[in-house]
Amino acid sequence: MKYSDFIQESSAMLLIDYDVGTMKLIKNLPLTEVEKNTLTLAKVAKLLKIPVVLTSTLNNAVSLSIAEVASFKT
């Protein structure tokens, strides 16, 4: 398989399962650190001008602070 360089036009950042229930299952890091890291990833995506896809298994159940990701328009 041939790999090519990263290009913005064919890239996206996928953040999977950021609902309240799933976030509570994280035991190896404090929730605030996970949220901070996620928002940092979203900011990087904005700087790189790539879209962010944030998934949740429940409608309207995204963790409140993680919901800030939606404000980062790419």
C-alpha cells in the first residue's frame, strides 16, 4: 500500500463516543483532562482547516464541556 502526505482536502478528525455515559467510563485519566485534550484536538483541526466529526451514542447527550467542540467551525 502506498501512503501519501497529509493533505487537508482529504482529511477529517473523528472523535468517537463523547456522550456523558461513555465519558464516565474513563478511569485512567481525570475527566477534565480528557475534555481538555479533546478540545485541544478540535482546535488543532480548526487551525489545519479540517472538519471535525463528533459522535455520541445518545442524542443530545454529549458532555457539556465537550459540546464546546461544536463551536469550532472549520
